[in-house]
Amino acid sequence: MRFLLVLFILSFFPVHAQNLDVTSGAVAIDDGYTYLVTNKEPFPVTVKLDLKPNNLKVNTSKRVFVVPANTENFEILQMHMIKRDTYGYKASASYLIGNQTQEPLDFLYHLPYARTASYRVSQGNNSSSTHRGKYAIDFSMPTGTPVHAARGGLVIAVREDQSLGCTKPKCLEYANYIKILHKDGTIAEYTHLMVNGSLVRKGDKVNKDQHIGYSGNTGWSTGPHLHFTVYRPEFSRHNRTIPVRFWLGNSVAVNELQENRHYRKP
Ligand SMILES: [Zn+2]
């Protein structure tokens, strides 16, 4: 026997993530709701649910979930009526690219250009200029220099339609880039690429050392260079850049590249 239940909150409440093709919402079941996420992106997403149930018992204490790539109606939790009375909930969901429930692995990155090539680090980690408070490396190189993946992963974003660059912050939005998601949830960003300078597309798998594009001088830039950074998306902050170690051949690895030194890729 069913009781008439009065719902004070809309039962399906799709939430669109900023720039991500992800929706989530609850669907009514006999005595409550099941909360579903549809992820149409080619990469997993991490979902954080802020949930305020009313007269509903939630079947898990978890509020952060990983939803696989290209998955429809992935159930993350259920809510069931506690006592026979009205019930409902309020919810808001936020999303991050990748599985962000894991810690970054210690990984030896390769220099992001061709083997035997050598380029100067024009700006290192946390320098006084545009890298203040950030882990990022600028490699000075002429426009059109082949850029290679420093680590394998999945291409999550590409922009290559811009040809503008200038030395002012107002040009920031004109940067071309390739972003690659690694299996530990970190993301590498290769920035200032030349117009039409990408050889990969969103959804492509790339291997370490694969030629992925061509450097340039687009965006906010004082001269042709490649800006390379690795970060981890977080719910609390936009991006947390992380220090990376580089492999320089045989048993040589460095924790940090030094400004104004040239580094030859083995
Ligand atoms: Zn930079």
C-alpha cells in the first residue's frame, strides 16, 4: 500500500557543470530517490554532492564519487523515507575533471620536446614574474618548435584557434593550449602554442614523448616559449600546481629545473 507523499522539492534537478558535459539529479523511487549522474565526457569526473535530506535516510555517508567516462545514469546514492510523512531534499553538485579521490603519484616527467633538442628555462618554479606562487616552467623556444608529451594520458582540452599574443595580462585569454589528464588525476598544461598548432584532439590518448603540437607565442607572453605546468583540480581552489621531477637520462633526475640553464632531452 502506498501513501500519498507530498514533495517539497523538485524531484529532478539537473545541475550543469561549468564547461563540462555532466548532469546530475534525483529520480523518484517508491520511498525516496535515487541520485544519478550522467557524464558524457571522455574522461572520469569527480562529483561532490552537498545534500540536505528531509525525512530521508541516505544509504551512504560518502559525498564524493567518481563517475566513469561516457556513462549515463550512474547511481551514486539512494535516499529512503524514514517515517511515513512528507520528505524531500536539497542538493547541489560540483564536478572536477578526473578521479580526484587519489593522491598524485611520484612520476619522472620527460622534457616536453624532441629527443636531443635543448632549450633554456627562461622562468622556473615560483619565480618573481608570472610564476609567483606557482609551479611552472617556461622553456624558451622559437615558434613552431615541436612539443612532445612529458607524460602519457588523455587529452581533455585543446585550443588552437588564436593567433594573438602580447606582453600584457589582457592577452591571457588568447593563449592556445593542450591539456592532458594523467591516470593519477593530475593535468599537464602546454601553453602559448601557435595557431593551428595541435596534432591531438579532445579524447585522444597520448603516449609519453608523443609529438602533440607546436610551440608559439599566443596569449600573455613576452616572447616565444612553452609554458609547462602540472596541476590538480580541487573543489576548494581552482588549480593547485604541483612540483614535478624531470628525467635527464640514465639515472639522472632533478627535482627542479634551474632558470637560465639549458636542458638537453636524452
Ligand atoms: Zn610561464
